Amino acid sequence: MILVLERSCLTVLQQQVEGTYPYEGGGLLIGQLDEQGRKIVTEVKPFENQRALEDQHNRILITAQLYREGEAYADGKGLLLIGFYHSHPDHPARPSEFDREHALPWWSYVIVSVQRGKAAAVLSWRLREDRSGFDEEEIVLRGV
């Protein structure tokens, strides 16, 4: 599967997770499917980490309410909630076991490694249908 990401969306999400460093930051990926079945991210919707401050260094929480609000927001624009992005402060942009336990199949999970306050690697992952692990998704950037 391929995730197409507008460059402007990449800039927004990188700036947001740099701003939340040394804590995890994140948000929703909103867009559409194209005729080839690729997920096209046209908008990112950052949100505040809902975890207690002392737990935000290595965890982020998306509440059911944030999910419902994101779904309604996307629906209202005729778009889809494609996935979620979050940062891994001073860690690789690879899903953790915690990420796997809380992930949903089909969604794209963009993880940004933030090293010493600067966004580094940006990778996208998709949970296998059997929930045994993630497969990396290719990210294609488009736009200016």
C-alpha cells in the first residue's frame, strides 16, 4: 500500500511533533482514496496528547471522543479518516508493542522520530490483518 502525503501536511506534522518534544505529539490523517486505492492525505488534524503529563514522554492517547470528532470532521468534508500520526522522542520511527496492541488494520500509522527536538525519520506503517505486526507503507510526497 502507498500513502501519498501532501508536503504541506508533512511540514505541519513535523512542526507539531517538534513542538511537543520531549513528549509525544500526534494527530489524525485525513484524506481520500484514489482510483488506484492509494491513501491520499490532504489534511492533518493535530490534537493535544490526552495522557497525563508524566506519561507523555513515551505514550500518546487518542480518546474515543477525539476519534469520533475526527471521523465527523472528515465526514463533514466528504473525506476519510485515514490514520494517525505520532512521534517517538529520541527513538526510532518504528512501531512499539504498545502501538501494535492499540492499532487498527487498514489505518496508516505515520511515526516521526524526533531526535533532540528535530524531526528525523518519517515512516508509515500498516497493521497486518492478523494483528501480528506492522508492514511498512511507502510514503510518496506530492505538492510544493
